[in-house]
Amino acid sequence: MIDALGDPQSVLVLGGSSEIALATVTALPRNRINRVVLAGRASAGLTSAVEELTKSGIKGVVTAEFDATNTASHERIIDEIFDACDIDIVILAFGMLGDQMEFESDPNLAVQIATTNYTGAVSSGLHVARRLRQQGHGSLVVISSVAGDRARRSNYVYGSTKAGLDAFAQGLGDALQGSGAHVMVVRPGMVRTRMSAGLPEAPMTTDAPDVAKAIIVGLRKGKHTIYAPGNLRYLMGVVKTVPRPIFRKLPS
Amino acid sequence: MSKHDVNNVSDAASPLLRTEDEELLTGWGRTAPSMAFVREPHSIEDVQTAIVHAGARGVLARGLGRSYGDAAQSGGATVLRMPSMNTFTLDPATATVTADAGASLDEILTGIVPHGFFVPVTPGTRMVTVGGAIAADIHGKNHHVDGSFGSHVTSLTLIDGTGAIRTLSPTDMLNSNEFWATVGGMGLTGVIVQATFNVIPIQSALMSVDTERGTNLDELMAKMIDADARYRYSVAWIDSVSTAGRGVITSGEHATLDQLTSAKRSTALVYDPKVVATAPKFIPGGLINKLSMRAFNEAWFRKHPKSRAGDIHSIAAFFHPLDGVQEWNRVYGPAGFLQYQFVVPDSAGHVIGEALARLRAVGAPSFLTVLKRFGPANPAPLSFPEKGWTLAMDIPTGVAGLAGTLDGLDELVADSGGRLYLAKDSRQSPEMFRRTYPRLAQWQEVRSSMDPHGVFTSDLARRLQL
Ligand SMILES: Cc1cc2nc3c(=O)[nH]c(=O)nc-3n(C[C@H](O)[C@H](O)[C@H](O)COP(=O)(O)OP(=O)(O)OC[C@H]3O[C@@H](n4cnc5c(N)ncnc54)[C@H](O)[C@@H]3O)c2cc1C
Ligand SMILES: NC(=O)c1ccc[n+]([C@@H]2O[C@H](COP(=O)([O-])OP(=O)(O)OC[C@H]3O[C@@H](n4cnc5c(N)ncnc54)[C@H](OP(=O)(O)O)[C@@H]3O)[C@@H](O)[C@H]2O)c1
């Protein structure tokens, strides 16, 4: 249970080795945390994430096997996690960036990230929503992206998966409005994590701990949508109004 | 969107839809809401049905929701509110009242004061139910003399986790353990449907009140120890802003007829508590701040004379001054507030000053800081009061650094052999609770015999792993 001061006891991360999600878990007030479930594909990264969080003093860190593309397994996995105890905060963090040029030469790769980023999120998001609804409280944090605000030549497949995810999460938030369960959509700009490693830096690039801080403040305030950094909201407001012929020519 | 609108589109039942009987519940502090199915049973059979047909998230009884934290809410559960199970009878010959658990002390006082009787214990609000009074084992200004509410209950009827009716009494060897597990048991042993408790005879609906100021904490505490022996009712308000810890002690007795003027004698038992005002529905956060708190505390201190004896006050003014303003809990704004209430043994009186100082240091303004002395504990394993000092402070939750400060205070309280009051708690850790209620295991054993399938639970029970 989240307490009167907003401190959670339990967290579930879908995409358990995500750097942004782990930075968030690390930054959460931890005095009351007694369970953190890192759900993801088995990997050395997932195992070392458990070790690192545990070493940093967080209690009850465990993993669960979860593959976003294996939607048939989502119901069972999510039910098992929620049957063990109420979950105060769920962070839906899994996602792939991929390479736009490769998608164009091999659309199967595009299907794979669409399945992960969108289909996998719709499936697991709805199961999580059902369980939050049943327990009568809790927050679902969905990591979207500014890339979903407007499609770009350089990454429109990724952008479209995030646009779909974002619209899904907004609607889900409306469906849960006033139910005790709450959805917060997070739209980061570029964040320095392994996902963006090697790419040229965009303006207003941040680090995972900055996004984590924005998420925690947003949760405390009960926000529905946040940008990270917050100022991106205004920049994206402008970006969305640029006419297409001009937008196309802007450097990506 | 209502269920009806969506059904126009599709007949599939979505697990995300809301049903008519679902309600977002919080405690008096208005923090950490959760959604539950609220039912209003009209009879014992209704209560039994709800328990037998409990869903996976269980059942919980709720009174008037005057506990501050998450004791009377349970996300996803069936929450039973019992305003229509509120009949009661007074037996003047034995000075007892038999009341349905949903009856409030407000209703009971209105019924019995004109007949010359008063409830054995009343908290700072009369808007509590008999069920809530027993489940939290509430205390009043007379604890040092009369003990807590549960000590005056002679028998109670409860529906256990199997739906069976049990009659429990503190003097029946066959079920006194179940009785005491229910007193202070926070609704987790079953749903109380009726109770019989002793009431006290009074000659008038008025109080004879003595007031004394203390210019610093030591003086105030010394005067309180002195007041213990002389008054049935006694409490101190502390100016939480002043570093000295000045305050005002009000002590009193039910006024006897010979203390009244002849004009008042003829209407001695007329009882008419009035609601003076309602707090506005929307109040922006931040209204309660250091400045307004300083002004309030200053005015309150000045309002009271240095010392005065024999003032005649109404019951409502003496016991329930806050009930004069309905929904005053809204003044703390949307973020809500909490009450930090602990007890420490007499030997740890220094914790009072330390707690006041630490909360002052983080700038946690408190309107209402109340210091009281407790008498001995009763046999209930989860009952809060024990001999010593109890301090209660209302604090807005938005204060920066509050969580750490209160965790630090918890340590101090636990190290001193004290504990926190579950009816006020909304944030202690399960470790703190287990450490300071050493008879938890004993209580859990009785509870599992009364609720073998774990039907009764609450957000508080989940938070503290009860
Ligand atoms: C202004 C104010 C002043 C207060 N002053 C004091 C004080 O001086 N002393 C003091 O001790 N307390 C005080 N309190 C706290 C209050 O007395 C307790 O929280 C009391 O339990 C509230 O009663 P309720 O009917 O509102 O119960 P709720 O708050 O609705 O419920 C409290 C608990 O009782 C259980 N419960 C309720 N009904 C039943 C039932 N029928 N069967 C089984 N369990 C049940 C609930 O499950 C819950 O765990 C004060 C509260 C306020 C708001
Ligand atoms: N970094 C940025 O610039 C940026 C900007 C905006 C939005 N975001 C979004 O933020 C989220 C987190 O990204 P990050 O920056 O923290 O990068 P990250 O560390 O690479 O995290 C991505 C996570 O997704 C997981 N994942 C990928 N496919 C999966 C699948 N099929 N099943 C389960 N898990 C899968 C990865 O797990 P494996 O270890 O198993 O691969 C990894 O844990 C992503 O949704 C990303 O789109 C990132």
C-alpha cells in the first residue's frame, strides 16, 4: 500500500532491465519498499539489476520471466505477480528503438518492434489495468516518447509505435479515471541509456536519473502526462504545428 | 461513462467498468484513497450474506470513517457501512445501553443525556460509531480514571469469518480471548453488530470546567500530573509553535445540580449540540502554513485565562469542539493530512518535548496538539493506551522532510517503550508496528480462529502485514 506520504511498498517493472526504470526504482523513497518485481527476458543484465538494487539497500527484489512479444503468457504472469501481493506502482518500460533504414529493407524487423512496443504494451497494459482495478488502487507509469508526438523521417516506425502506445495509455487512463487506479504517461526526449548509445545527441537530452525524478514528482502530484525534461512540452507544442513541407526538411 | 452508455456499444462486461456501489474511500485525513464495493446491510442476515459471499478481496466494516488513515478502507473489498443498523436501548436500572454497531455516539448521547446518562468514553468527536469505538478501543479525556471504551463493554455480538454469530464477553472464560481480540482489533476479527456497555449517571448536561495555563512544557506536565488525581476529565492543548511548549490545561467534571444556578437547574438535562458551520468544499493547498499556524496558536493561548475554576460549559463545547465545524478536515486542502499520535511510559516524558522540537524543526505546523495522560492498559493485545503520556499532532502531509522526521520519531518512541495509535496511523512501517505491539502473535492466533479463511482485511492490515 502507498502510505499517506506517498511512499510505496511494492513496484513492478515490465522490461525489468530498463535503465530508465531502474533509475526510477533507485530514486523512489525506499523506506517502505518490501517488494520489487523486475519482469523481463532472462539475461545477465536482469540478474545484475537484482544484485545492484539489492546492494543499494532495496528490500525484496526478485525477477519474473516476461517477454512483451509473448502476449499469450501475459495474463498468467501478471496474475501471479498480483496474487502474491498488491502492487503500488507498475512501470511499463520495455521497448526497442531499432533502425529505420533496416526496417525499410526488412519490414519483419519493423513488425518485431511494433509487436514489442505497441502490441505487447496493449496486452500487458490491459492485464495490469484489470488487476489495479481489482485491488482498487495503484499507478501504471507508461514510458512513451516525444517520438510519438510527431512522426519523423528518421524514426517513424519507432515513433508510430510510441504514438500508438501513447494513445492507448491516454485512453486507459480515462477508463480508469476515478477508480482508485491511475495511469501516468511519460514522454521523455532523448535519454542517455544503452538504447540511444551511439546516436547523435538531440537538444534537451537528459540522463535516466532526471527522468526518474520527473516520474516521482509526477506520481506525487497525480499527473496524467509528463514530459522529461518538463520544458519539452512547449518545444513539442511548437514542433507539432510546423507545416509538413518544412518539418520534412528539418535536421533530424 | 456509465455502464449503461457502454452497453449501447457492446454487451461484453469490461473489468474496468465501475458499478453503482463502488466508492473511493479514505480516512479522515483524506490521503491514499482506494476503491471498494460499499454495501449498507439492514440486518444481521445481510451482514452474514456479505461475509459468506465475500469476493477474493474480502470484507471490512466501516463506521463513520473518523479514523485518520487507512483502517476503515480496503481496496477492492466489500465494505459494510451500517447507518441503518443504529437502534439502541437504555436500561436505566442497570445503567447500560445495548446498541447496534452502526449507532453513533452522537445518536446515543441525544437519546440518553436527557435521561441522565452519559457514554463511558467519548473521543474528541461524537461522530463515531459503537463498532468503531470498540474496534479502535477509543480513549477520552477520562482515560486516567476510567480506561478505554472496550473496558466498559459487557458483551458484544459479532459475525465471524464463517458468517457465524458469536456472543463475546470479557467475563466468559470460553470467549474472553475473542472479546479482547475484537477490542482494538480494527475490524479484523469480524463485524460487530451489537454491543452492551455501561453508561454513567449524570445530573446535568453541563460540565464544570477549570482552566490553567502553563508557560512551558515542564510546568504544563507537572500541572497535568497534579490534575490526574483531581479530575475525571483532563487534557492539555499545546502551542506547537512556541519553543517553550506553553499550553492550556482544561479539566472538568459533569456539573452537579448544586453547581448550577437555579435558572439552569430546570433545564439541566437539555442536550442540544449545534453545528456552527461547514468548511468550504474546495480549499487550495497551502492555506495552512507557518504564518496562519502561528497566528492561530497565539490566539488560542491568549483566549484562555491564566487560571479559572468552575466555568460551566456544554458537553459539546467541552468534549467535541471540532464537531461545531462540519468537514473541517478539508481545511488542509487536497493533499490531506495525518495525525501523529504516540504513547510513551511515564519514565519517557522527555519524548514529548523532543517530538515537538523535531516537528518544529521541519516546519510541520500543527493546529491541534493535544497532550494527555493515560491510566493503565486493558487486556486487549492491540489496544493502544498504556500508562504514560500520549501526544497527538495534526500535520499536513505536504511538509518537506516529514517522512524522515516521523520515521526518526518512530525510532525514539519505540526505543522508549511506546507505540502509535492504529486509528490515527497512516504511515508507520510493518517493522515499527511489530516491534511496538509485542502481543501481535497472540492476537493473530485468536484472529485466525475467528476468521480461518482470511475474509477480513483492510488497507491498514495489508500495509502493516497484520
Ligand atoms: C476530530 C477527531 C477526534 C478524535 N479524537 C479521538 C480521541 O480523543 N480518542 C480516540 O481514541 N480516538 C479519537 N479519534 C479517532 C476515532 O475515535 C476512531 O478512529 C474511531 O474508531 C472512529 O470511529 P468510526 O465509527 O468513524 O470508525 P471508522 O473510522 O469507520 O473505523 C475504524 C475502525 O473500526 C472498524 N469498525 C468500524 N465499525 C465496525 C464494526 N461494526 N465491526 C467491526 N469493526 C468495525 C473499522 O474496520 C476500522 O478498522 C478522533 C477522530 C477525529 C476525526
Ligand atoms: N533512451 C531514450 O532516449 C528514450 C527516449 C524516450 C523513450 N524511451 C523509452 O524508455 C523505455 C526504456 O528505455 P531505456 O532508455 O531504459 O532503454 P533500455 O535500458 O534499453 O530499456 C529497454 C528495455 O526493454 C526491454 N525489452 C525489449 N524488448 C523486450 C521484450 N520483447 N520483452 C521484454 N522486455 C523487452 C529490454 O530488455 P532486454 O534487456 O531483454 O533487451 C530493456 O530492459 C523504452 O520504452 C524506450 O522506448 C527511451
